[in-house]
Amino acid sequence: MTEQLPEIAQLQQLFSAHSPALVLTGAGISTDSGIPAYRDDDGQWIHSKPVQATDFYNKEHIRKRYWLRSMLGWSRIQSAKPNKTHHTLAQFEQNKLIQCIITQNVDNLHQRADSQHVVDLHGNLQSVICLQCHAQLPRQEVQTRLQAVNSHIDLHGATIGPDGDAVAPNLDTLLASFNVIDCPGCGGTLKPDVVFFGENVPATRVNYCMDQLEQSSMLLCIGTSLTVFSGFRFCRAARQQGIPIVIINKGKTRADNLADCIVNASCATALGQLHDLL
């Protein structure tokens, strides 16, 4: 049996006194589902840095590389299952302990765990958009078309990375013969409907999240280093509003100096113990 974390009693008290909470989740909650995080416990990159928005928009070879790696990694993302943390948060929502979940992840696992009030802060890999006509396509439809025009490429043996990325030993060789597909309606450039690094989260989405924060009594950050400002901004706003901030994360975060309670432990362990007490 895992020894009870010393901070759990304080966390229980905060939840009891300050529900419902707004929850902000990051990559750390999905690692138990087999989806790697970008950073280690110290916030340092452990995988190659993600594609930058300007490069994707302006460089054809970057788009080609992105879609090849995405094609190789999609099946692993599509087959990933929600883990204990996702299911516990869904149950907290059902019990009115959570106001809303804002996730920085794009893996759709909160929705698969039956959480009802989820904001995909950075978008969702389930959808693809055309940059010209703005049509939206299901990602699985795009995968079927990619595989049809790249049937010579073996999808097995790739190493999964964050956000559906994947790497194969012979990636450069595969790139030479990889075929990118275009929008079936207008022939325009396709892009996953997610916010790339270097892009801004749409203002309407940020404003909605801030409204949810104002309706909440506490901010709970789980599995995120809060390095990226798009998530960190909610910690600053919570501090300005005077509501408690709780961080559950393995390793340091950008908002440690703002937090009322820090639980340096795995998400599953901390939430599991909290669930038992509540």
C-alpha cells in the first residue's frame, strides 16, 4: 500500500472549503496512457521541440515532415485509453467538486473518460482544418487518405512522441517518398486543429476560461509545469482573484511561488488518495 502523501490532508481541506474547482491539466496526466510529455521534472525538453507555427505555415518540407510523423503516430493516439487520473476527474465533476476542466492536452482523453465540461485550450487532434476554406475534417478521415497514398510506408516500428508525434529510424528515407494530401474541397493546406507553439490561443477561448475561473472557488493544476504562458496565465489570474491555487505535479513548476499547496507526486497517486478521503 502506498503511504499517504503528507499534503493530502491539506488538499482535502481545501477541496472541502473551496469547491467547485477549476482544473487545469497538462501532459503529465496522460503519460500513464502511454503518451509522453515534452519536458522532464525540471522543465527541460526530453523530446525534440515541437513544430513552430511559422515554420508549418511557411515551409513545405516542415509540413511534409509533420504529416509523416503524424501518420506514423496516429494509431497510438487513437487507441490510447483514459487512465485513473482522467476517470477520477470525471467522477469529481459528477460530484460537483469541479466546475470545468481546461486541458492543455490535445489527446481527447478527458472526453473519452466522460468528463462533460472540457475546454481544449490548445485544440484537439481529432479535428483537421483547411487553412484556405476553413473546412473541418475528422482526423481519422485524413489518416485513411494519408495511408491510401502512402501504402508503401510501413506504419509499424515508429516510436511514439508527445501529441501524436512519432519517429522512425529511417525517417529521412521515408520523407523522400511521402505524399502529403490537400483539402478535398478546395485543394488547400491541411493543419491539425490545434494551437502550435508560437500561436496564440483564440481570445474567445481564453475569455471563456477566465469566466469559468471567476465561477470557481479554487484552481487545481495537475500534471503541468506551467512553463507555457497559455496555462500560467490562469495562475496569475487566480492569485489576483484571491482564490487558492493547488499544484499536483512531479517536479517544479513556473507557479510554485503562487501556490497555496504543492503536491510533488504522480497525478494518479495524489488524486487517488484525495478521492478516497473525499
